[in-house]
Amino acid sequence: MYHSERAVDSFTYLGCTRSRDVNINVEVNNRIAKASAAYGRLRKYIWEPRGLRTTTKLNVYRAVVLTTFLHACETWTVYSRHAKQLNHFHTSCLRRLLWINWQDKTLDSEVLRRACIPSIYTLLQKARLRWAGHLVRMSDSRLPKKILYGKLSSGKSSAGGQKKRYKDSLKVSVKDFGICDNTWEILAKNRSALRAGITSGAHSVEARRLARRRNMLPEKPEPEVLLLLAPRTHVRRAGKTVMLGSDSSDTPHSSPT
């Protein structure tokens, strides 16, 4: 039976949402919605019971929520707004899992340290590098490898800022992880060596990110500085010490010397 085709703005293929705009805005929202649903279904049985150990809860979070959350993330071309949105959901889930309230004023870096889980920024880069290594080891006849190394034979760039490419994100990840951009393809031929480099690079990237975060935080002033910055509550008027906001006829708080 013949079925007529129609144009659509987005469609789902292998669990991923593809849109006409050639970006992952819809995909990120769908991933967050599906991961939130998976987290909510386990609230009564895993997250809320006090009898389960925290390590068990974190293992379930990695196996169920995080895998649903980052499904096919190795193929994403991520902008900073996407990474911030994803990391916010990631840390929010961990805060509820670890019973950390907003009144505790706990930083996201401390939440990740307690959970022993990297940030979304690092997880995305790790997945991207592992997928790139898998593409390099493919045969030249495979379609994914042809798309990665292929170039357009015609066309021109549009006016204004250009859209971010997957290769651009890959180059940033290779540089951040301390892998030489000229020889990373040779390293990718050896799977164990590439994984070792990704693991060590992930630790260094996360350490640098936390160090930058600590440097951005203002230092707490000393007690003497707090006294200097305290608002004035008394002034001298006509030889008398009176409280601010009161009239000059108020009873003085101390006699003139």
C-alpha cells in the first residue's frame, strides 16, 4: 500500500530526536524530560528510603538516570548553553539524592565531589573522544567515517557567525585532555592507549575546572574588615552621641568626655 510522505520539523530515530534546525535544542529538552521521568519513577523505591546505602543509590543513578540522560551524547555538537542546562539537571538530581538542601549553600563542585561523579562537561568530552576513536578504527567504507572526514564539494558560508561543527567540538576536547591534535588519530588506533589517555585527561580537566571555580569565588573577609564594613549606628551631634535615625532631642547614649 502506498503511503504519501510529508515534511516534518523533527522526528525520532533510534531514540534520538532529529530536527530541521540542525541543532540539539529539542534533543536536550527530550533527554532531560526522559531522565526526569526515570528519576521520578525510582523516587519511592530508591531515592527516599533511608535504609539503602548512598553508594547503592549512586550506582543506580549511573546505571539508569545517567545513561538515559546522555543517550547518544557522543554525536552531539554541544554549545555552552546546552552544557549548562544539562549540568544543572545533573547536579539537581545529585542534590536530591544526597539530601542536600539549598539552605546548606553547597557548591556544585562539592556536590560532585561527594558523589564521586564528574561534571557533565567532562562526561560529554569523554564520550565524544571515545566515539571519535571508534570512528578512526572503522574501515574507510563505513558511512560514519565518510561523514566525519567528508567535505562539501560546493556551497559557500553564510553571512555572520558560522554554526558549530562536530569537528570543532572534537578539537576542543582533544586539546583539553592534553592529547596532541596532530597525532591523536595514531593514538586512537590503539584502544587501550586511547582509553588511558582519556581517563588521565578527564582527571586533569576536572581538576582545572574546580581550580578555576575556586579562584572565581571571593575570599571571606577577616573579622577586622567586617568591623570596618559594618554600617554606622551612632553619630556625634552637638556634643552628644545619638542613634542614627533619631532626632537631636533624643536621650544621649553616652555623656561627652
